[in-house]
Amino acid sequence: MKIAIVTCCYRDRGTDEIEETIVKSGANGFPYVELAGPLTYMPSMIQWVDLQKLRQFAQSNGVELVVNYGPHIENANREKAVESAFHLRRAIHATKALNIGKLVITGAPRVEKRVEAHDSRIE
């Protein structure tokens, strides 16, 4: 069994949750880290990450990056869906560049009228 530490475990505890998670995970015998934070799941943020430097940093700390959480897929309209596909492509590129075998993507909240009406009856 592989036990992985997710980068959001150290959110608001330091200045860089990814760096802090990698350092603490490696130092404490947890060699697997999942990337899940604003830099990975906010659309277009991953483009600002030096992927080669991140991969080398993880390796130098004895950590393997095993999962990348990418941005969700918008479904409000065609334009949002097309824009989401662009961000998804960036997430796929980053996942490959980091040599990560798994990319997690979720859907956005539904905006269909019947779903909203159904939800309001539940409350």
C-alpha cells in the first residue's frame, strides 16, 4: 500500500505548501506526495510553475509525485467548456512533465434548472 501526503495538508502553515509538504514528507518517511492546491487546480496557474525545478526538488528530497489535481471542467455553456479544455491540456502537459501517472479532474457544479430546483427542495 502507498500512503501519500497531499500538499494541501500544510495550507496556510508556511509560505509554500508544495515545498513544505515535499520537505516534511521526505524527512518523515513518506515518499509519495499528491499535488493539490491553487497552483495545480486553479485554471492557468500551472503555467507559472517551473516544472523541471519542482520535479528535481521532489527527487532531491526523496519524494515521488504520484497525483496531480487539475482544474475542474466548466459546464455552464459551450464557451466555458472549450476554455476548460484549454486548461485541461495544460494540466495534462504538467502531469507528464512531472512524470506523474495520475491526473484528477472533476466537474464544476451543475447549472441546469431542474437540478437547481431539485436542490432547493432538499433544503
